[in-house]
Amino acid sequence: MTTTIESPPTPTRRRVPLPVTLASWAVPVLVVGQFALIAILPLAIASAGVLRHVRDRAVRRAAALLAVGYAVPLALWLTRPDGAQSLSKDMHPAFTGLIVAASAALLVTLHRARRRPLPAR
């Protein structure tokens, strides 16, 4: 008769999904490349993925900052009666800089969350 000793399971690494990381990279590329309205798709993917899969508060705050930074010029463009034909033409360069900076903050926090070891149980 043999006895087996069960060891506690090793903690698995909670990885940030690849679409979240790719979408986080795509947002500033599209905004700087004058495709700001199309950037809402990767923004939605990144925000939903962060809220669903990542538990780190800093990552969630960075994703919220990116979403708000994008929502403000979008709302201004939609509510302005004499706005430009495209969001990219109507967006102030400061908003572009804010979106790029917020996206960089999101990418840094995603990288930091990926490298952080899991807490011991």
C-alpha cells in the first residue's frame, strides 16, 4: 500500500490576454495616424479586456484614463454643430497627446502587471 501526498497546486500565471495588449498598442497608432474614429474599436477591446481579466487597480485606472481621454474629444465632436467632417481633424493636439500618454501608461502598467509574481496562498 502506497500513500500519496498531494502537494498544493502551483499558482498559475494570470496572463494579460494578447488582444488587450495589441489593442492598447493600436489606439495611439490609429489616433496619431489620423484614424481617430476607428480607434474606438481597439479602445473598447482594451477596456473590456482589462476590466474582465486584469485585477490590478493601476491597470484599471490607466484603462479608465485612456477611455475618458478618448471620450472627451469624441463627445465634443459629436455635440458641436459646426464640427469638422472627421474626429481627427476636429481633435485638438493636446487631446492627441493625452490619448498617447494614457495609452503609454496603460502599456507600462500592463507590462508591470505581467511581470509581477502572484501572491502566495
